[in-house]
Amino acid sequence: MHRIDGPGATVDHTFTEGDPVGGVQATVVSAAWLNDVQEELMSVLAGAGIEPVKGVRDQVLKSVRTISLTPTVKRFTSSGSFTVPEGVTTLYISGCGGGGGGAGGTGNHIQGAAAPSGGGGGAGKAEIGLPLNVVPGQVLSIRIGTGGLGGERGIPGGTEPGDGTDGGDTLVGSILTLAGGKGGTRGMTAPNGAYSGGKGGVGFPHGGSGTDGTPAIDRASHTGLSGAGASGPFGGGGLGQRSGIPQGQMSNGLEGLSASGFGAGGGGGGSAYINISPGGRGGNGAPGFLLIRW
């Protein structure tokens, strides 16, 4: 589109009715200017998906209302790419890295004792409405962080429980990294008989640590609770689990609960209790995601 510039237009490109007495020419409305105005209006209708109809006089209004209500967002739950639209120089980013997995619970190898439990996974780093400067036409590679896996359960007789794996980073090209949360760590058994609960994974925030175990049955009721996975703004962490049920049929540690939503950490696995039996597997962390608004 352009401002009127035909015969009779003023120096600042506005219209004038002219003045015959003073010898001032009236502005000539040129075909080029009218065509520009027409096609400019047609582009508004086209942007709203409205077909022009002769005699209908509110189509531009309807088009503007439609366009203004159309969300200009792109959501990513898997990796891909994003091309910055024409005329856009700022993107607003909401999203998170993947959450860490919870560690597995330790198997009990001493009759009458309780083993230590695993730590919960940390939450992935999150942002809400973070502005990023971009260039129209710029192509950004998008990588969505995976959720960390829960650690394997510990089994008496030599199989130690596994640590939870780390959540993956969510990347927006090379201009933004949302770090994944770290996996929770397993509980440890010291040579002197002490049983140390696993630490929660580092994250945003950190996961909870598991409680210690004990070789003494009189203190076993105070042990065995695993660390909860950390929650974030887009997801809830898996809760910590208890050790096996005493004086019951199940002395295995309970499996850690997996995180829900996006970016949260998995819960640690519960330890074995009283009987010689395995611990519980750690819960999985939740994957990251990304929401781009412009």
C-alpha cells in the first residue's frame, strides 16, 4: 500500500479538494492507489479465511475480530523446528526441561532390618513468558528434553539399586537451554552397618532424599520412606513410597511413582523391610515441553 502521490496530492501525501480561484488542483484519485487500498482490505479478509461478498459491509470488522482471537502459539511436546513468522522480532517462551528419574530402593539383606530408600528426581528448569529476540524468517531447531528413567530396584545378594537417570535439556536453537533435572541417587550401606538414604536429584527444585535404613528391628518403623520427585509449574512430582508392609505378605519396597505433566521428577523406590527381599523400582520423570507465543 502507499500514500496518495498522484496529481494534486499535497507534499505530505494527503488529499485536497483544490481551489480553482487560487489555481490549486484537486487531488486525482489514481487507479494505483485504489487498487492498493482494495487489495490491502482483501488481504485482511484472506487472513481470516473470509470470502469477499458484494454488498456485505462488515466483512473487514469480522475479519479483524477473527484474527485478533486467533491464538498465535505453537506447542511442542516432541522435537522439531520453528520458523519465525514475518514481522515478528520477539518470541515469548514457556516450557521446561525433562524431570529426573527417582532412584531404586535398596534390597534388604539382613533379616529384621530395613534398607535405605532412593532419592526422588529433580525438576527440569522452567520459564514462563520469557522474551527472546529473534529475526523474521529465522529457523530455530527445537529439542524437547526426555524424562529421566527410574532406577532399577535393589535385590539381596549383590544387585545394588540403580540411580535415576537425568532428564534431558530442552533447547531453542542455540539461544535458550532449559536444563533437565538430575536423577535421584540410591541409598548406600556402609561397612560399619550404617544405612544412608539416597539423595534427591539436583533440579529446579531438587528432589527429596530417601530416609536411612537401620540394621536394628526396634528402629525399623522409622525408616524406608523414599524421596518424592520435585514438582514444577507444569507438572507434579511422583510421591515418595514407603518400604514393604511389616508383618504382612509384602516386604518388598514399593515402586516409586512416576511424575505427571511436564518437567517433574519421579519418586524414589521404597526399600525392603524386615524380610530379606528386594526394594522398589524408582519412578520415571516427566518429559519437557515448549510453548512459543508471538
